Amino acid sequence: MVKFRAAHGTQLAGYFLLDRTGIIRWLFSEAAERINDLAKFPSEEQILAAVRSLAG
């Protein structure tokens, strides 16, 4: 398994909110800043807060 990871890397998750024209208005990328953030995802409240902030 270690050889596989070394050869192919890891697939990370990303969440996006797009506006009607397709512009990304909010995003969350797993472990974007620190390796310790692997397997940490936005909570339901964080996603809803992002939606509310875009709703105006």
C-alpha cells in the first residue's frame, strides 16, 4: 500500500458553491494548508453559513 500511495498520491475532497453564472463563490479543500487536516471536512453548519452569506 505504501508503494501505491507513493506512486499515485492521495485523492482529496473539495466542496464548492457556485453562483448562477458558474463562478466559485465558496470552497473548501481538504488538507489545503496542513497535512493534519486530512479527513477533516466542513460541518453542516459551516456549509449552511456559507450559503447564507451568499444569499445576500
